Amino acid sequence: MYLFLFLAYIFIFSGLIYYWKFFDIKGVRKKYLIAVFVLKIIAGFGLAQLYTDHYTNRRTGDAFRFYDDAAIMYSSIDESPMVFFRLISGIGMKTDSVAQSYYMRMTHLERDYYNGFLNDNATIIRVNAIVMLFSLGYYHIHTVFWCFFAMIGLTAIFKLCVNHFPRKKWAMFFAVYLLPTVLFWSSGVLKEPMFLLGLGIFLLGFFRFIYSEHSRSDYFKIIFGFLILLVAKGYVIQCLAPALVGLLLAKAFSGRRFWLWFSLPHLLIIPLLFIGPYISDGLKISELMHLKQTAFYNVAYQSNSGSIIALRPINGPADIILNAPAAMVNTYLRPWPWQWEKLLYIPAALENLLLLFVLGIMIWNFRRPYGLSIPILAFCGSFVLVLGVLSGEVVPVLGALVRYKLPSLIFLFVLIFALTDHVKLQRRFPIIRRMVRRL
């Protein structure tokens, strides 16, 4: 039964990729997208095996903890479909003693603290429980579903990039789908596929709403994507906010002062760091980041993490600014190439070397942005900067840092490839032109 369902869902989702118009991208054959989907499923098996062999505590391993709680929730359907419904919806759950007995067995359904950065486990667990109605509880069928969720989000990002850079679609294809960090960590039963789904749908709708003819479906994309981001990884919304507000201001006051209006919300962050605590407790940004950093250290030491790095302390607003350069280095360049103590460090370090290589190629073949490419490049730069600083200042565990930078890493490579003059590059290296033509 397991093998039949597993292959059936791969076939169904591959068929959706092939026939669904959403996946229609000019110049990109569907077989390449299906190949990426299958590659992600293979990566999902590898990720699950990694957690099985090296992170043996299922209560703390992200690849299993949400699934295990969902399995408890799903088992309630044998007791009564109404109990399952109450656990899924939360309606009447507190007054149902049977539902409460299942609730008490779950360890991650609710958080008992708030540290200023939105995060929600309950929705991810409930989505897993709903998928179990189709998977019958087989773990790797969830892997197939999650890979398809990620494919939708990544394809939305890819379509956004191709719309702005149609002549660089294969470079964008690599940046969106094939970076090792993205390929690996967005292929498991984790939060990453869900928030990539939300991020891609949201950004595709947002940019269409601002810069092209839009339809009612784009309003739905914005709302639907925003809600998924909110429940999957809400901190991503906080990192997107300066760029989104800047783009809206630049569009509202359109003219030749794009950079003035776009930069305004970013510049306001600096005084907000200092005066925010006097306005609202929710704006005590340095204090919240300090608490988050401390929480990460506590979890890392309790779990005997072997990849802890020393971060500069955050004792006030000035520290956030002063620590920003080191934070960017931590996020995008750690682990160093010579830090290969762990197996997972090797692909991450090689990816960092690739980043430095393509950055050098871009500097050698730089092309000044113009026209409609400027807004999306400004967005990429903002998102890379804000998420890079936030992650690098509060996450002291290299293994976790690789996952936190995942969404911004896509846009960092998009930014680099977009600023590279591909015509000049192909003249210097004709082999690149021949390879692209064969695709």
C-alpha cells in the first residue's frame, strides 16, 4: 500500500506540474521542472535519513517533531471524527475532555512564550494531520506533498525573476531551484516548504499588483501568501516590511526619486531602534533580539550542539548597528571553507565558495541596472541585508543559520546574476553560450 500511494502521488503531482498552467514558463520545458521535483524528493529522503542517524531525539528534531504530533492528532479520528475536527479547528477543543487527552500528549502544538518574532507550530502540525487523511500516516508521502508545496512557491519566485530578466532564465533557474541549501532544506517535512509556498505566492501577487496589469487572483495571492508566511515563519514578514513599504512609497510618488522613497523606511529603522522602546514594548527591538539570541544559546547548550559560534552581545540599539557587518559575514560566509568538521559543513562551505566566485564574476562583468529591473533588485538587496543582519546577530548555531538564510540566499544569487552582463560573459567564455543553447 505504501509503495502504491508513494508512486501514485509522485505521478499525480508530476502531472499537475506538466498540465497546470501555473507551471507554464516560456522557454523552460516541463521536464526540467519535473526533474527538479523528483530531485527534491530524493533530497527529502536524504534529509530524513540525516535526522534519523544524527538527530536521534524525535521530540527536538524538526524533521519529525511536527509529524509526530500530527500523528497523535490523526489517531483521534479512530476515537471520533468530531474529536479530530475539534483538534484540527480548535473549536470546542478546550471543553472536550477526549480532545484534551490527545492535546496533552502533543509537545509542540502551542508555544508558551513570545519573544517578539512571530512563529507558529500549531498550523504546521494541523496541516500534517490533514495530509494524513491522504497519506494514511506514511512519512515519505508527506515528503512528496511538502516537495510539491515548495515547487509551487519556488516556481512563483522563478516566474517573478523570469518576468524581469527573461534573458537570464537559466541563471535564475539555478538560483531558485538548485542551490544546495534550497534544494536540501526545502525538501523535507519542515516549515521551509510551507513558507516558501507563502513567500513565492505573496511576492508574485505583490509585484503584479504594483508593476503590471493585475487581476482578482493577485489579491488572493497576496492574502493567501501573507497568511502562510504569518503562520510558518512570521519573522520573514518583518524582514520583508522595509522593502515592501519602500516599493509602495516609490510607486505612490513615482518619478525620478525612486531611491529616495525606497530608502526612507530603511533609514527610519535607525531612529526607531532608539526611540521605539519609548513608544511600545513591541518596538524594543534590541531587547527582543537579545532575548532571541539568549534563547538560541540556551537551546544550543541544552542539546549539546556542536556548531555553536560566538556572537557579539546585543546590549543596546547601537550594538545592532555595530554588529551588522559581522552578522552579514556569519550569515552568508560561514562556515568557512576550512571548517569541515561536520558532514553538513561541506556543501555549505562549497556553496559559500560558489557565492564568492559568482560575486567576483559579477564585479568583472558588472552591468548597471535600469528600467523595471531596478525595483526588484532594490527589493533583493533590502531583503538580503535585513534578513542577513537579523539572522547573523541572533542565531549562534551554524546548522540553524543555514536554514534561516535560505530565503534571502535565493535573492542574493538572483541579485548577483541580474547585475552580471551575460553578453560580455558569454563573449569571454563561449562555452557558456553553447551550454545555454543546448538547454
